[in-house]
Amino acid sequence: MAYVYYPGCSLKGTGVSYEKSLLATFKRLNIPLQELDDWNCCGATSYMSISEEQALLLSARNLALASENDGDIIAPCSACYMILNRTANILRDDRTLRQKIVEKLKNVGLEHLNLSVRVRHPLDVLVNDVGLDTIRSAVVNKLTGLRVFPYYGCLIVRPGNGFDHPTYPTSLDRLLEALGCEVIDHPLKTRCCGGSLTGTLEEVGVRLVYILLKEAKKRGAHTLATLCALCQFNLDVYQEKAARKYNEAFDFPILFFTQLVAFALGANPRDIGLEHHFVPAEQVFEMVR
Amino acid sequence: MKKKVAFYWCASCGGCEEAVVDLAEFLLDALEQIEIVFWPVAMDFKIEDVEQLTDGEIFASFINGAVLLSDQEEVVRLLRRKSQVVVAFGSCSHQGGVPGLINTHDRQDVFDYYYHNGPTVQRNGNEMPTPTGAKAFHVALPEYYGKARPLNQVIEVDYYIPGCAPPPNVVKDALLQLLSDSPPPRGTVLAGAHSLCSECPLNETKPPEGFKIKQFVRPSQVTHIDPDTCLLMQGLPCLGPVTRSGCNALCIKGHMPCTGCFGPLDGVRDFGAAALSFLASLIDSNDEAEIQRIIDEGLPDPLGTFYMYSFPGSLLNEVLQKGRQKARAWREREETVEAQTTENQ
Amino acid sequence: MKQGNGTVPRIGVYVCHCGTNIAGNVDVKAVVDFASKLPGVVVAREYKYMCSDPGQSLIKNDIREKNLNRVIVASCSPHLHEHTFRHATLEGGQNPYLFHMVNIREQVSWVTEDKMSATEKAKALVEAAVYRVRYHEALETKEVPVNPDVLIIGGGIAGITAALTLANAGKKVYLVERDYSIGGHMAKFDKTFPTLDCASCILTPKMTAVKDHPNIHLFTYSEILEIDGYVGNFTARILKKPRYVIEDRCIGCYVCVEHCVYKTPKFPSEFDEGLGLRKPVFIPFPQAVPLIAAIDPETCIEFKSHRCKKTCQEACRDLVGRDAIDFTQREEVVEVQVGAIIVATGFKTFDARRIPEYGYGRYPNVYTSLEIERLVNSSGPTGGEIVMRDGRKPRRVGIIHCVGSRDRNFNPWCSRVCCMYSLKLAHLVRERTGAEVYNFYIDIRTPGKGYEEFYEKLMQEGVHFIRGKVAEVTDWTITPEETGKLVIRVEDSLVGVVRRIPVDMVILSVGLEPRDDAEEVRRQLNISCSSEGWFLERHPKLAPVSTFTDGIFIAGACQGPKDIPDTVAQAGAAAAEALALIDRGSVELEPNIAVIDEQKCSGCHVCIALCPYSAIAFNEEKNVAVINEALCKGCGVCVGTCPSKAITQQLFTDEELLAEIEGVLLV
Amino acid sequence: MDTFEPKIVGLFCNWCTYLAADLAGISRMKYSHNLRIVRVMCSGRIHPEFVLWAFRNGADGVLIGGCHPGDCHYIEGNYKNLRRFLLLRKLLEQVGIDPRRVRLEWISASEADKLKQVVNDFAETLRELGPFGTELPEEPVLDIHPKEEAVS
């Protein structure tokens, strides 16, 4: 099966290690991943609250571009994933709006808008398409003994997106188990990381960062695995502030789940973007070796 | 005094005329009692001869074929006036018959096919017959109605002799009944009262617990037909159960399934619907896809299968007529409303 | 219009207002005016309630005074009042089948947006009836005797109550229970609300009475395979599963259990909700009826390896002299004939794992209410002592109400019993452990005799009530006092703050659901289910224990969530309905059977294999098909098939239906 | 211009779809007023002629309602109806009638919601299709003389 890769702005910026490790993962699994040509902003950020129609148009342009190809879209950033799905849903349900959008897309030469194209998260694809058995058998570096705190964030299992339970998801747990990790069960899997607040209400945001880090540490985790560029950035970068504010040292590496997968599948640790982390992440992999 | 009798043919193949000739010696005996006053296919009488008869002078007119052309209509109306008894003779006259299937086609399509597109037609420009004909010869062609009608849609009919063509035994019995002192009540179909199964020699090969059908096959698709087993049970869509008896299962004896030329029994409103219902009910499957497959493979032409002889007089045809009328009325109404709206503006 | 059946129809049309139910959305007067002008209509009237006595008298008087020979009532569904008006027609002196009912309430006034369309639709349906009735003929009903025996499916408190009521009235009852013992859910409870009398004390005597009653034939560990037949004459095939113990030899002495090769119980006991253990050979609980041992082939060594020393068998033979254990026992099918069936298959509890945020299955100290019932039960796995899975006694206990109920993600309905049993458990836990007990509720619903008073009492006892839907049960602790506890996070909607309540033990008050196999049972019995899966009663108010299939009644929680008093009342009602049917001795069958006109039948065999009841046979001599009236149930399949139109269905003849179709399209 | 309102004849079995229609009423669901219900005991009773007769008398659509497969009150009457329905639909299509005008739905006694949705949807489809016959090719009106009355 072929997939169309929609990186969105994060994976080219703050989340570049997410992109590197994702591409490495798919390469190790021999699954072609073609970046969508000429993609644009997914339409997240504040567009939606200023002009819904324009935001949808922006978002739908990506769907229209992807309609030229076969295969599902893979959107690793949680915000892209949600916005693209949301756009497809809104346009499927609202005929009038759909007609407007289709007209406007035609004006820019996009004749075809296939709303049945599926927007997928790489976690969903790895667990449900590739399958845990395949992954288990492809593992080269088993992550035995690594205690991982799986963290899903607020967006990807929201009700309606539907590949896992909205309050107590298990896909990531099962994937990490397949890599040989020791997965820590905990109740904060979908609790807010503070990412949308650290920039505006820093005090609240940092407190939320602290809650997650503290709980992960308390439960004896070596690292925390995220699925979202913003979560990773937030928990990584604000770790120091949280430590200062609550007077508690962390030095706790925050990984993208794809970094763990890619490494386990035999990717070179130099190719999975470890150099971009604030809290040094190499220690995690040294621990395994 | 001999009773005067007339024969006439409308849109038919000529088989019904043959059926009269097939009476052979019986025809000669009958001539002791009857006198033929009109029989265009065999004897040289003219319309004028009939016109000169007084009304009701003819005892019985036997009219075969469906009414498709204006001259046919004129003659049957004339015969109606001159006859005490009118007998619709054969399937076409009885129910519309095979020519009746043209009713499912547009008039223009029929002409195009007949004069231009048919595989056996050599094209010579765009020649088409026109009712006015070639003026130089003072000959006018009769008008083609485009729709075939059974006789009872044109004139009152007293009796029906079914069959395509009616077999000699049926014609003979009918004649005897008509000539007897106590003729059957008007409207009677002069053949059996039950369906063909009642006289079919293969009926007794059906198991007492009944049967179902796993697939339908057309006679041309089977290499071997078991002559000693009910054809329906072998998957041949035999319409014997729904068709009036009287022919002594002639086709069955020739290893061909009944196609229903004798028409329905009394009380059956639509031959095709009744045939469809019983055949479909017998399909041995409860799976929608499988049923659809059995139908598509075995009964590709339901119209031709179930309405081969009965379409013009059928409820189905009436449905189509009413539908066209209804659609036309709606269109006209819409146009009027539209015109009014424009006017008001 | 087509001609009728010969008699000149003199039709009376009666349009019912049904208060405002019909008149509120249908212009009844316009319908009556319209009807009065239809051909054959002699009189058309409106009336406020046609089903009332004066309403029916209108019909009776008109039949007598105006010589009516057809009656049409346009009112509610024929499923509700067809019988009423047929009876009125009969009392007026006409054959009841000259009556026809038009449904302008359920299918017109209640479902149509505007009054004009509704009135048009009502007119169309009335005209259809006027067309139809001219073909109606006087019909004779057939009476068939009713078998006086009754089958009851389900041996919980509903089945037990119904069985005893019927047996005490002298009727023979077959009581079929799927489990090893009768008693159902109630047998697992310790106390019952609101009186707190001990469930065993009130249930056990009834269970014993069932066993000892000469009129009750008990089938335990048995299931219904197939139900055939019709009202008054059902045949049931019952599958008796092997318990590997010969029932009439076992005396319930426990010697086999004691001598099992397993010295101590090792497997989770189903009766104790897995909180206690049992051996492969066991008696489910000490008050079981019948008190007979059973062997579970899933856990018994003999069944797994055939290499067991079979000490249980030996002990039974040598020590007790009964030789009751039979490893070769096979399943057995028993066929019984009955006249009526009572379905009392009960409910199942909501699977709390479906709400992972409540942590059931992940946190050992989260329990379902049914598990707590066993824990507080003095004959339960802990002898009535409330200790948690880790052996500690809880000091703070949270009870979460409405788990799986009143929740659009799961079940929208209120399970009706959870508030009260939660209060009961709160009381028992507090009484036995002195723990602080917190109830988390959306609304407290206590509509029942003595229920509100019980709630009041609990509040005075110092049980805490927090109004709010619990968000999660978590082991994410923040403060020192939370450490080692489970935290219940909830928005206290009376105070308007989010609270974190640390507790030792969480009790999930799981709701009631239809049993998993309700759908299968429904099919076997040919009854209906609501879309939620509860068995559907014939009328929610007036026929709560009848079903749409005559002779089959429902009782207890299989019809919807119910507490014990309601269940017992309903079981009594079902038994009374069954008795009424049996004591009448015979039932009139609807005359809607198929009839073959031998004169017309061509003997083509087409109908024979299509009859689902094999009611059609072929008469070789006459060369015609023959319908066995006793077997015909009146589906009309053969009628829709007969190529000779020799078969008609009474009440649904071609003429009647075609006239109705024609008439319905005229307006 | 006023919109076209189709007439729908519902041929409903007594045990499932008719009860679903009753339940829709009890639940006070509002649905398209175009449906007129004729009750039969079982969908297996329905003869193709009934459908033709409905169209002949002015119906724009016919909705046949029966119990779900496997649920028939009479074991398998609904399957017999299904067989006839599929063949009838093929015939109607062959003579130019839009097959969407006949619809077979399995609606159980509890599925009032489904009934409502099916009726609304069917009415909408028929509104789009227009009056029965719209899809048939228009033909010239022929001047065929009416039938003559009997002489005798």
C-alpha cells in the first residue's frame, strides 16, 4: 500500500526529528511514502475562527491535491490530522458549502476533490495497516528494559476520529510493547500537555507540563513517547522552566514514538533527529545498548 | 338453412388460417351446416359482398390477428355489425399476441427497424410508406397505428378461441359448441378450464411434496431434456401452471416448455404477473445476490418470457398507458402554470 | 369501482376523535362529510371515544336500526382495538368480519406534520376501507383446544413466581433454567431494598417450593432449542446439557466436592462473580435448587486428559453409595407440549470495562455492584466481611451511579434499580465497616413505596452525596492524603467545582441490559424486541405482559429494567394471563387462513413446497392441492403464488386488497 | 410552481413494518405524509399484480415492508417476496419504469426510526423522479377510434 505524506509546517520546523524518524521508519518497513507535492498550510491556527470558509478552502486544497494520487494521507502532526479530517467531514455533510469550495478549487485548476480520501495518523497506520506482528518480526534492536510513558495528547483520539478509545487509548501502548519496551500504564494518556497555553498563560502551561513529567518520573519511566510535534516541543523545551518553578530536577528525554520505532527497526541513531532535542535524548538509546 | 360464417385476418402470421385448413375432413363435414361468405385468404369475396348483407345476417365471424392498421379496424367493425357472434380466433386476436410486443416500442423505432435497420433489410435511401401512398394510382395505404390491440379492445367479442395457432381439436370443439343448441355463455374462452398441468402427461412426475428451482435454462441452452420429467423441474421456464389447457400439452410433448399462448385462466387479471409470481416464488434461494444471479442468468427477458402473447391486453400495458397520460397531464399543467407566471410578469 | 360480493353493501363509517389524539391533527368532521358521500355508505358519524361504551353502542344501534351490513371504524391501530369493534359488530347482530378498521391515529394524526395533509390521508384510508369492505364476507372462526400446560423460560424470581402461581392453580408447569440452579440474580443478593430483608430468607423458600411442587417440572442447566406451533398448542424442544451428575441419584452431600483431586478450590466461582473459588466439581451455592453437584468439563482433569483418578466418582460410589457421577453423560433433547409460554429471561449487567476511565479491570479495588453484593453476602466468598482484593478493609468508599445508564455513549435508559441498590450498598458498607461512603449521582431516583424514606434515612446516617457525573477514577495522586488511594474526579455540580475524592474502594453501579442472546430468544419465539433489545410488550400500558404473538407472555427484566417488587407483580400478571387463556379451554383462531377452491385448482404443485408449515398436501385422486386448516397460519404465500388463482386468503382476498389499493389512491 | 407530491402505497406486513409504523406513531415521529399503508399479514402475500395495480391506479411509488431476513413471523415469507420483487423490478426496468419506484425494505417492529427515514427518503426520491410515467418516452397521441358498443 502506498501513502501520501503530508508534513505540515511542524515537521519541517520544530518537529524535524519527527519527520526524520518517520521517514526512517517507513524506509525500514519498505513502505513508500511520497510527500504531497505543493502542499500548503493545513488551516489550523487561527484561520478557522476568522473565516471558516477560507480556512476550509485552504485545508481542502490539500485534500484536492491528494485526490490526484491513490492512497491515504498520512498526517503526523496532531493538528494537521485533526483539521484535515474535520474539513473532509464538514464538506461531506454540508452540500452547499461543498459546492462553493469545489467551485473555488476549480478556479485554481483543481478539478477533483475526493472526500473519501482518508486522513490517517502514522500510529493508526503502523498498528492497523502494517500490524503489530509485522513490526514485532521486523524489530532488530529490541528495546528491552526501557520503561516508556506513552502519551497521546489531546487531539488524535478525539471522539469521531475513531481509531482508538477517546479517553483510554491503547494503540501506542501495544506498539511500544511490540518493540520490547516496558510500557507504563497511567491515567494521563490524553491529558493536556499545556502546549497551547505556554505561549499565552505560561503559568498554567508550565504547571501542566510539570504534572506530566512528575507522573512519568514517579512511575519510573526512562522516557516519554509522544505523537505530536507540539507536545514534544512543549514537554522538551519547558522542562527547565517547570523544574525551576517546582524546584524539582527532571532531565527527562521526550521522544517521538517514531524515534523508538525507527531505532528498534534498525535505523541509525544518527538519522532519527536526536540532535534536535533540548534534553539530550541519546542517553535513552545508550541505555538499551 | 346453412349458417353464414366469415373468416378474417388482421395482424397475424397466417398460422390461424392454416389452423382452419388443418380441420381437414371436419371442415368438409361442417360445410353441410355452414356457408362461408367471406374468407379473404382462401376465397374471392370482396368487402362489398359483406356490406350488402343485412345486419346480423352472418351467424359467426372468426377473426384472427391483432388490430394494427386502420383497414383492419374498418373490416372488423363491419363484421361486428353483420354478425350475431364474433369469435376472436387465436392468441393475437385473443390477447394481442406476438405482434403486440411492438407496443413496447416507439412507433418510429419500429419503422426504422422495419424499413432501414433490420439485419435483412437492404437500405435504399429513406423510403417510408405513407398513408396517402402514391397519388398517381389513387391507392391509399391504411394507417399504421403503432399499437396492436386485441380484438376486444376494438369491438365487442362474444367468444375466444385461444392458441398460437389454435390446434384443430380446440377449433373443432369450439365450432361444435357454437353450433349446438345451447352455446356457452358469452365471453367464454373456448378451451380448458384448468391450467395446462391438469392435462400435461408430465404432471405426475412432480413429487407430492412439491419442488423448487435452483436455476433457469432456456431450451437452446440445454443439450439434453429428460422427456419423462416435468420440464419446469428441469429449470425450463415452462408456463404450463399459469396457462389455460386445451392443447393437450402439444409443446411439452415436443419437449418444449409452454410459452403461454392459450393465455390465463378465468380470474387471472394479468397473465405475466401471475407467471412471474409463481416462477420467482419457486426459486430455491434466500440469498439476494444468488436470487439476482439466477434471475439474470436464466430469465434475461422477463417481458418476452411472461408477456409473449398477452402484452397489449395486460395490466402492465395499462400501467404504462396510464403513466404516460399522467406524465403528460403533469407536463401540460406545469407548462400552463409557467405560461401564466410569465404572463403575470 | 369494482362490484362487491353480491350483497348490497350498507356501510357505517365511524370516525374517532380519540380525545385530541386524532381530532387535534385531523379535521374529523371533514372526514365524516367525505365518508358520508362515498358509495354504499349509509351512515357516517364522529365520536369522541369510539372504544367507549357509548361509542360502541353507536355501532350496535346503527346495525339494528339502519340495517348496516358493513362497519368501518377509523381510529387507532387494529392491533389495539380491532377486537373491540369486531365484538361490537357481533353484538349488533352482524358477523364480526364484516368490520374493518382504519388506522388514523398511529399512522396519520400522530405522524403527520400539518392538519391538512393528515386530513387528506385520513380520507384516503377511509375511502380505501369503503372500497374494501364491499368484498368482506361473513366468516366462521375456528376454535382450537388449548393445552393446559405452561412453559416458563427463566428461573429467576419472575419465572419462580409465575411457576408457583400457575402450579398452585393446578396447572402443569415446565420451568426451564439455563444455569445449574434457579434463583437468578436475586439469589446473589444479600439484602433487598428498601426493607433490608435478607434475599435468601425470602427467596429460598420459594425455590424449595418450586422443587417440591408436584405440578412443576424443573429443567435446570437446560436451554430452549426450538419453539413451534401457535397459541394453545406450542411444542418446545428443550436441550438438557450434561452436568455429569445423575440428577435423581445426587443428594447434594458435597462428598464428591470434598474428595475432588483438587484439595482446595482453584477456579473462579461464577456464582461469586469470580471473587470466590470453586473446584471442577461443585455445587454453585449452598441454597441451590436443585441441590445437585455438577462437573465443569472446562476445568475437570478427566475431561482434559482422561487421566484423573476420579476420586469424586469413587467417593460417591463407595462412601455415599449413590454412584451419581457419570462422565459419559450426554446432552438430551426433551420435547414438551404446552398451551402458553412465559418468557422471564431477565437481564445482564453492563460490562464496566466498556468505560475504561473508571478503571474496572485495571485497578483491583474497583468493583461492580454485583461483586459487592457477593462481598456483603454472609454466604459469599468472604462470609460477609468487606475486604478488598488486597486484603485491606476500606475506610473510604465511592459509589458511582449510572454506570452505563443514562449515557448516550452506552445506554440511554435509566436502569431503575441502581439508585436504590446503591443506597442499600452504601448502608451495608457503612454498617459493616464504618467507612465514609460517597455516592456520586446524576439524579437520585427513588419512586417506590418506602424508597424516598430510605434515601432520607441514608442521608441521616451520614452517607455523602455528591451530584455530578464522575469523569474518571485514577491512580494519579497529588497530595499526601491521596497517596495509595484511588482518586475519583468529578465536577460537583451543586457547588460548581471540580473535586478529587480519594477513596480505597470504588463501587460501579452498573446498569441493566438485555441479555446477549435476547435476539436469539426473540427469533425462537417469534416475538419482537424494542430497538434496545428488551422484549416488546403488546401495549406499554394496557398489555404490558402480552406480546404480539398470542399465547406468549413476558415477565420481569427481560421486558425492561425492573426491581423485585415490579418483577414479582409482572410475573403474577403473566401467570394470570396464561391462566385466563388456559381456563377458557379453547381459542378462536383468526379466520385469515388460505382456502383452496378445488374446482379451480389445476394440480400444478407450485404452492406445495412454498408453504412454510407444510400445510399443503397433494390429493392424487382429485389431482388438487389440499390445505390442512389446522396447520395453516395465514401468511398468504401460497395465495400470492397460485397461478390458477384457486387459493384465496380470508380477510385478505385479492379483491379486498386490490380494492383497498385502488381506494387509497383516490384522494 | 407547486411542487409535485408523490403518492406512495405501502404494502406492509402485519408483524414488522406495520408495527414499526405504529411505533412511529406512538413515538410521535413526523414523517412525509405521502405514504398510505395497506396491511397484509406477510410480505409473502404480496403478488406482483398488487404493485402493478397500485401504479395503474395512480401510485408514484410502492414501498414493500417486511421483516428482516431470518425474522419472518411466517419463517420465510419475506424471502418469497424478495424473489418476486427482484424479478418484478427487472421487468419494470425492462419496460422503461425507473426501478427506484419500487422499494423493498426490511423494517422490524422496533425500527420506527428506520421507517421514518425510509419514507422520507423514498418521498424525496420520488419528488425528484416526478410523477409515475415521467421516465417513459413520450409518444404521439394516436387517433385510435374508441371501441364500439355491442350491437345486440
